[in-house]
Amino acid sequence: MNITLAYHAIVAISRRELLKFWHQKGRLLSALVRPMLWLIVFAAGFQNIFGVSIIPPYDSYIEYQEYVVPGLLGMVVLFNGMQSSLAMVYDREVGLMKLLLTAPLPRWFLLLAKLLAGTLLSLIQAYAFLALCWAFQVNIPLSGWVTALPALFLSGLMLGALGLLLSVYVKQLENFAGTMNFVIFPMFFMSTALYPLWKLQESGAEVVHQLATFNPFTHAVELIRFSLYGQFNGVAALTVLGTFCLFFLLAVYGYKPQRGLLKKTKR
């Protein structure tokens, strides 16, 4: 593989994704509104409904904010991974993906380049959310912004690879939108994004506890949570890395850009 050509391919694909993101002003806004609703509006409202808290018991509202920030960062990365893959389904429908994959580079590398470009967008949105958390005086150490970068990057790759895998087997744009919701919400709510695993087990929700334990998004959240405070969770890191490799290899194996052409030929 030509290294110079590979470098130019990554730069060109990343530049295209950044330009698309720049022209889609509402995309960043929507990426920030969702987690901010959970961080501020929903939490404050839930704590004061009839004087009863229906959030998992935290010592204070501030403690709740500090706990859920890693999970909401994961939410930002998760949604962007799905949206990037939704764009890939659209590109495949209009023929852009087929054109891209005719480049004189291995198919796996071109898919990886798309994945890296999508992860770059995830990082931009994640740090924009961190800036908002800082503005609202959520107590996340500034050093955590640096130590969280590898965790966010690896989590972005893993969740982007999941979206890439879905884009392989979901053939129509309309179906992919429904699949996104079917994947996103179970992954988010059956994880440690909003409440710790021990709380699930203590409350007797054993099935949900087991699902959350094996949920790869749980490990992505825990990896981010530890890294924000300068710590390293080796089990979470290995799980996220292994899951990324599995999703990506399955996507590369299953992605066949000539599929649509073959169908047309049969007709």
C-alpha cells in the first residue's frame, strides 16, 4: 500500500466529513441538546416531582451531574457513530461509496478512513459538550480533558464500527433510522451511563444487570469515567478494543459495494 496515497485518502475523507459537518449547523446543536437535557433539565425536574426523587440516590444534584457526565459523553459519541453510518447508507444509495471504494487502496483501509473521520467528529462534539459542562460549573478536572482523549477516541472507534456494521446489513435509508433507535436506546439505558451497576443488582433487576454487564457501551462509559479522573480501567479498555476489532472485521467482511449492481443485473 502506498503510504503517501493512504495519507492523502485519510486527509481527503476527513476534510469532506468536516465540511459536511460545518454546513450542517443543527447537527452540533442537536448533539449538545440531548445530553444537556439529561444533565440539567431532566435531573432537576425529576428531583422535585412531588418532592420525591426518582433518580438513583445520589448525595446531591452535583454528585449526580459528576456521575452522569461520562455517560452523556458516551451518548454524544454513540449518536454520532450512528449518524455517521446513516450518512454512509445514503452515500451507498447515491453511489458515492462505490466510487470511493474504487480508489487504489485496500477496502479495509478506506472503511477505516471513513471510521477515523467519523471519530474525529465525535471528538469535536464530545469536547463541545465538556465545554458546556465547564460553563455550568460541573466539577470535571481540566486535566481530565487530556486524559480522556484516548478513551473518547477508542470509544468513538468502537461505536462507529458498530454503526458501520449496521450500515452493511441495513439496505434502505428508512430502515436504518428505525434500527438506530432500536440500538441506541437499549444500549444507553441498559448501561452505567445514568446509574451504577450495583444499584441495578441491589434493586433486584438481575436480567437488566446482566445485560448491562455485557453491554459494550457500559465498558465505553466506564473507560471514559475513569479517564476523566486520571485513572485507567484495563478491563474496560480491553473490552472496548476487542469489541471494536470484532465489529470492524465483521463490517469489512460483509461490506460488498457491488451488491446493488448485482441486484440490478439479476432484474
